[in-house]
Amino acid sequence: MAFVLGIVGISAAAAGMWNLLATWLSFLGVIVPGIGGTIIGHFTMFKNSDVTVPKIAFASWGAGAASSLLAHIVAPGLSDAVIGMVVAFGVYVLVAPQFAASRAIAPRMTIEEDLS
């Protein structure tokens, strides 16, 4: 499998895919920072707790990524990464406690529960 995927990768690079690397890395720089804002928000709100709110985490990352992409298009002079992290952090911190309080959460499994 590694050999076949290596051949596919070499073929794609030889066909000119290499020219899109900078664009792909720029796209990742716009989309990924929202994950960091979500993680920081979760650590800030639920530091010593077993609470997980996966739907809100995904939604906050999506809001951060969308705002970062919008800032990249509309205001290219601003920092996309900072905007994405701040928006994702804000959405998570504002919305996650309401879901945790209403018990619309997914509890973490312990090792004992996983083995049974």
C-alpha cells in the first residue's frame, strides 16, 4: 500500500500538483486555528471536569473557521488565525456552559466501562 501511494504521490507531483502546495498551506492556515480556540475554550471552562460537549465544539470550530475565511476574503490585512481563534473561543465559552447545565452532554467513558 505504501508503494502504491508513493507512486500516486510522485505522479501527482510530476503532473504539477506541487504548484498548489502554497495554496493548500494557506488554506490550512485559515481553517485550522479555530480548533485551537475551541481547545482553549474547553480547557478554560471545564478544566477539572469530565464534561465533554462535542456538538458545541464542532460548531465553535465551524464558526471560527467561517469567520477566519471571511476575514481572509474581505479583510486580507487582518490576521486570519487570531480572528478564527477568538471567534471559536467566544462561541465555545458562551454556548457550552448552557449545554453542560442542561445535561445535553456526552459523558466520558472510563476504562472500566470500556472493558465491560
